[in-house]
Amino acid sequence: MRALTTDYTLTEHARRRMSQRNVSLADVLFVLQHGQVEYRAGVALYFMGKRRIPAGAAHAERLEGIAVMCKGSCVITVYRNRKRALKDHRRKTKYNRCEYRFETG
């Protein structure tokens, strides 16, 4: 894991996905600062919609649709989805099902 800032760390998976999807570290930091946040299934999704981009921001068309998924202070993955990222994330259950353990017999 690499440190983004004093608050976030970047997993190897997230770093690889950033490279594959041509998303820079500056883009991720911008989304974490200015993006809309939704909490579902134990993770936080920071999403940069078209309306959230400040006027005069450099590379505004490049920032639109970037989603950064975090668990605590760890960035899990980064992807682009201009059309349905926030809607798909809102349909997930609000609870982390991994926390519930069932014992058998």
C-alpha cells in the first residue's frame, strides 16, 4: 500500500486499476475532495458527476464519471462510469453482510 495523503492509502489493486483506466493520482485526490459520497455495504463511494465539477477546473471532461471506492481510509478501486455509477451503488444493500456470521450445528 502507498500513502496518498496523510488520510488515505492506495491498495495494489487500486493502483493497477488507475493505470489501466488512465486515472492519475491528482484525479483521485480531486474526487476525494470534491466528489459526492454515498455509503453502502460497508464502503464509501466518492463520485464526480458533471454538476460537481467546479467551473474552470482543468480537464473537466476527464474528471466526469470517475468513481473512487474506499473502505475506511483505504482506496479499494477506481473506475469510470459516466451513466450509472451512483445508481448502481445506491441499489446495494446498506449493510455489510460480511459482519454477520452464522454458526452451524
